[in-house]
Amino acid sequence: MTSLNLDELQTQVQTLFAARKGHFRFESGHHGDLWLEIAPAYVRPMRLRPYARELGHLIAAHRIDAVCGPMVEGAFIAQMVAEELDGEFYFAEQFTRPTADRLFPQGYRIPSAIRSLIRGKRVAVIDDVINAGSAVSGACEDVIACGASLVAIGALMVLGEPASSLAKKYEVPLEALSRLVQNSLWAPASCPLCLAGVQLEGALPR
């Protein structure tokens, strides 16, 4: 895996998630025209292991004590990275904000039984794919709320600019194996596909 150049690595990561075009609503509430099928990539965990190892190499440079991932799928890759680094693993569970706006209605919280354990640790928040960034942002917020130090954000793949904006907001490095620079993401009120009457599909990835 480490012998691959950057272009080869990006191509391999992008093939993990079957992409299709359409009109989609994401967990963040945004609309977009690109859908990635993330869950099937986890059916054979050993297929993901080399990518977790490669991401672990990048994250290791930041001298972390622990890795945290948002449930569901992001936590799986975060746990693999923690194993590669022989570090601690934490996860953040999803909940619906009681006074949620139309965008970013979901929050993320580390379970009460392990909140005290992460305090004071140097933590990297890891996800598989970062799109609008709602899951990663929620996990980052709660890592800090628990009294830990957020030192890095990582992903197998990032879409567009939101991940970079999050890293800038928290003043931490962003590590990713693959980056898709061009990615359409719209608030519902300004979605051109809605205005054109294109049928909306599904709801999900972050």
C-alpha cells in the first residue's frame, strides 16, 4: 500500500464507494447530486484494512492518544485506525437536536460511560467520507466538550470544501487519502434540482 503514488491511492479509495448521480438529501439537510454507497464497503473488513493502515500512518504524525469516530460507519474505520496505532478508541452516537434548524439537525455525543476516559487525551476524529461534515463536526464538538484536545481530522475521502473549512475552524490538520475537489452541495431553498422539479431521493451520508 505504501508503494502506491498519490494518484493510485486516490483511485483505489474512490472505487470503494459506488458513486451515482441524481438528486439526494443528506444527513446534514443539504441537497446534492452525488451519492456514495458507503455501507457495502464494510461487508468485507479486510478490504478496508490497508486503507485504515495508510490513514493511520498519516494520523500517527500528530502524536495522538486516541481516535474517535461518529456512529455508524465512521466509527468502524476509526476503530481500525486505532488498532493500527495501538491507541484508544471512542465513538460518538447520533441524536436529534431538540431545537434543530433545517440544516445540521443531528448531533453527536460520546456515551456517558466513557466520557471521563477521553478527558485530557490527544484525539483525532476519523470518518470514512466527509461531505457536508455534520458527523465529524458533531464528534469534534463533543470531543472538546469532554475535555480532550482535538489534534487532527482524518478521512478516507473528502468531498469539496467543508472538511477543509472544519479543519480551519478547529485549527487542526486534515488528513485524507482521497479528495474530490468538485462537489455540489446546496441548502434546500437554493437547490437547482428542486427548482427544476427533479425528484428527490433518499436521505443519508454526511
